[in-house]
Amino acid sequence: MPSLDILHADFKSEPYWWEAYRPTAQELADVPKESRVAIVGGGYAGLATALELAKQGVESVVLEAKELGYGASTRNGGAVSGGVNIGKSFSGKSLKVDSERARALLEEGFDVFGTIENLIKDEGIDCFWQKTGRFVGAWTPAHYAAQAAKLSLLNEAAQSGSYMVPRERQREEMASDYYYGGMVVERSAALHPALYYKGLLDACRRRGVAVCAAAAVQRIRRSGMRWVVDTDRGSVMAGDVVIATNGYTGDLTPSLKRRIVPIASHIIATEPLPCDLAASLIPKQRTLGDTKRVLCYYRLSPDGTRMVFGGRARFTQVTPDVSAPVLYRFMTDRFPQLRGYKVTHAWTGNTGFTLDALPHMGRDDGMHYLMGCNGSGVAMMTHLGTQTARKISGVANRASVYDSEDFPDHPLYNGNPWFLPAIGSWFRFRDTLERSVADIRNRRTNAN
């Protein structure tokens, strides 16, 4: 376990969010013999697909391998992006996309945010929806300049309400001088990820959707014009199959596995902080992130009492004795005033990255798929699920820009991300070098 000096007496190696909703497999729904659509994966993507199908009068069944909500849907940080992260690789860097496509992606990014905002309102989901915006700290002056260069496109295409905050005004956003300024994205939000999941689950159940826990899919096979999906608890015959496994995509769909890089993300939560200290850390209650390759993301808990701090302590799954001390150091580097406060929870989960850093939906071997949140899955997986359902139902007004046959793989990648530790070390070295050079130049400038 992590060093005892950072652990609270009530430390738990599980998500803080599970205090409000704990994934469960109780009251198992029977796997039906038939369904119009079979959805593999019971996270945000699978439930959003099922919910929209139900609204369109299309029957579906959701097949989840473990407890309902066990995966990333109740493990993420709860930040809801307004499109600013589209096209960012697992290094945290933006990939080059031609200007016309970049604009189209950001324009639909506007719709992505609207999809989740409207769904929460329409379904009355009580998940601490907070539309308080986001601040993205610049790791170096060069990163600040890169942020500023894309500001007009973000505002024109995604209507993100973005603006730059120079370093001398950074204290308006956070009680720290850690970054070289940064960018505010007003059209961004936060929520309680586990309660949002519970709200989606409740909405599906109200409409009679069969959501089957502990129903791991073992095989998917053709039977004439239909599909047979074999699970641990029986088989279901379906007209369409949707693969919504994202960062947990495995050998069931090997061609999709080769297109997804599962990256682990690690998070800690502190004990409740003194009210004045907690209120001072992030004055406008925004979610925070940064432009590092080995990035961090953080926020206050929905009740404003704890720091919830996440990042790439490692790129692979590790236990809290490895991840918690690293995240604690990252957190106190940014907020030295948090030294001495204890960690009550530490956990990890997978996020699904693609080789082109873009989300994807489409068809593979006749099956529908939606995956590749690239670290921004709360809104994106909700949106892609909704779009996939509308496509199946035949009611989509237009094709999603994310619906494309161009979903790249790589001849040297078979779905086993053995290379991640080496890449993580290289990215940490690059981050350290760039920051050291920037700090030296900054000191010289100030001295003159």
C-alpha cells in the first residue's frame, strides 16, 4: 500500500464516487432469447445507445461482463469537455488534422456537449451537473502560444467561449503559480460520474430495457441474416450488434482491439479539507487540466470539500502503492498548501485511445461499434451512443463526422500495449526537459 504518511485511517482502494453509487450485479436481469439489437458493453456508450433506441421504439438488450458500472463510467474524473480535447493523442498533444476536417470535428463537438446536457435535463438525472468551465494550464510559454493559436477556431466552430489567461492573472483560476498561464473553456462542465451512470441506468430501466450484468459475451456468430450472441448466462439472437467496449475492448473483436490502445488513468481523492482552504484552491469551481504529455486533471468534489486529482501516474494498470504517491506529489507540486492532508481513496481505470486520436463509430464485419474517447468519454460516449442508435433506427438527420470507415490500425500493433511503459518514460523526460528550458529562460528574462 502507499506510504502511511499520506493515507487516511479510512483509506479505500476504490473510487470515491462509489460512496454514492456502487456497481452492482444484484437482481440479475435474464438474458432474453431474442432482441432487435444486442449491445456489448454496459458503460455510458452502451446505455446511451439503449436509451435512444428505446426512445425510437427499438428493443435492445445490454450485455455487461461485470457489475453494472464497474468500468470507466464510474471511475473517471467527471469532467465534461466542450470539444477542446478532440484530436489529442495519449501524449496530450494535438495531432495534425486538415483545417476543413478540424472544423467539422469541432462543430460536432458543440453537439456532443449539447447531447449530454439535454439528456441530463430531459431525464431529470441528479448528478451534480456544474457548468462552471475548464482551465487548461500551459506547461511552457510555447504551449501557451499554441493554445492561443487555436483559440479562434475553438470559438468559431465549437462555440466554446474560450479565452486566454496570462500567467500574471492565473491566480484568478487557481491558487497556484505552477503554469505559464493557460486557456479557459467556458462551455465545459463537471458532474458526478457514478450518479450520471446511475441516472442513465434508471432511464433505461424505466423504458423496459434489459440491462444484464455478469453476462460476459464469449462469442458472436452469424445465423443466416441475424446474429447469435453467446454469453455466460445464455444466448440472444439479434438483428444488429453494437460493440461499446471502448478501453476494455478485447479478444472478442480482434480487429477492433488492434485499433484501441487502452491507457490507464489513476485518481486520488483527499480527506475533507477546511472550508476556507477548499474554496480558495479553485475559486471559480472549474475543472483543471494541463498541456503536459504526462497530463494531470483535477477538480473539487461536487460538494466542494475534497480535491479529486487524476493523471498518468503510469500508462498501465498499477496498484495504489505505486500510483497514489506519484499523484500526491503531482498534486502538492501544484498546491503546496495541500501537504499533510490525507488520501482517502485511490483507484484506476482504462480509457480507450485510437491511433489517430479521434473518436470513431461505424461498422466492422457487419457489427456496429463506437469507441475511442481519447480521455474525454463522458460526453463523447453518450453522444456516439445516441448517434449509433439513431443510425440503426433510421432517424438520423445526417451522418456523424465520427462515422467513418477510416479507423486506422498499425501492422505492428495487435492490441497488446507492451510499449506503454517505455513511451511513458520518454514523455516524462520530454516534459521535464521542456519545462527546465522554459524555467531557465524565464529566470534570465526576469533577471534582465
